[in-house]
Amino acid sequence: MIHEVDEVLKGLIGGGALTGTGIDVSFEAPTRDWSARRTGPVINAYLYDIREDLNRRQRGQVSVRDGQDVVVRRRQPPRWFRLSYLVTAWTKTAQDEHRLLSAVLATLMPHELLPSDELPPPLRAQGLALPLTVASIQTEARSLAEIWSALGGDLKPSLDLVATVPFAPFPEYDAGPPVTEGALVRVHEKEGDPALSGERAHRPHQVAAARDNRRRAAPRPEDAR
């Protein structure tokens, strides 16, 4: 699912204010070697952290229904993961980089929740929207200074972009056929009982009626006195 999220973000970042500019969107690690190889302005979205959002974990089962609203399959609830991207702009001057970051921020801010029908088929099939947060308070364990130190580069202004994505942990399995008939109560014949003689199967209300008839027919103690 991660590569599908990359494609969604590439389409968002490359659209909006950057439409028609021809500025590339890269997902490579922004190391010194990568910076030396680039030949023009680039927006870099480096995936630096993947971890589960435990607050969204659910238990139980999810029913999958067909067009007639009949349960045909079941599956476990999806597990949600936070994909954290370090978004930076790379040009020849700091002013141009700031302009690009401003354009990216203006493009991403309206997209706090991506509807399922705007997602690639593997994500769309789950019928769940995809939350996005940009430039919010960083909650990951690693600081940005540590990330840049690990990359071997100098600290640059950046946007922290987080996509919370559902992953299906297990495949779906078929559900049993739907119940189309009411329950039947089967009783055995009792020798000498005229109420049940010759009857093999009764509806519940028929059995109750036969029981009431036997009770009314039975002699009461006060009648024997």
C-alpha cells in the first residue's frame, strides 16, 4: 500500500499551485549524493517513519455485503499506520525554496481527508477515507535534527506530512448462506397421546396449542373431591 500512497501524494503535491511548472516530485532520501545529482528544482517527500496508530486499532469482524445487502464475506478490521514524510524544496536559492514550500503547503492544507473514491483501487476497495496532516506538532520519537544527521546533510526548512493509511491484515473469508426460513420444532409421537398422533413436525405455536389442550383436559384436584 505504501507505493499507492506515494502516487496519491505525488499527484497532490504536483497539482494545485505547482500545476504546469514541471517541477519534479522525488521520494529518494535527500542525501548529499542525491542533492549533487539533481539538475533542476525538486520537491522531495522522504518517507522517514512508519508506525501503527494504536488509537485506531479495533477488534471483532467487519461484514462485507453485496448489492442486496446480504452478508457474503467477513474480514477483520484494518490496522492503521502513520506514514511520515519529510517534505523539502530544492532549488538554487533559499527564497525559491521558500516559495515552493509555501505552494506545497497551500496545496495540501485543503486535503485533510481524502475520500475513498479519489484513491487508487487497492485503497478504494476498503471504502475508507485517508486522513492527511501537514506541518502539525511532531509526535514521532526521532527529531528532525536526528533525521538530517542520519542523512548526512545540512538542516533545511521542511514540512512534516503524515498520511494515516488502513492496511487489511488478513484476507476476507466467505460467510455462511443467509437464513431464509423460520425455525421448526420437531417432536416425537407419544404413544396414546391423541393430540400428537400422526404429527411429525409442528410449528412452535402448534406445539404450544397442543400442550394447552392437554392441560385443560387433565382432571384438577378440586374436581376429584
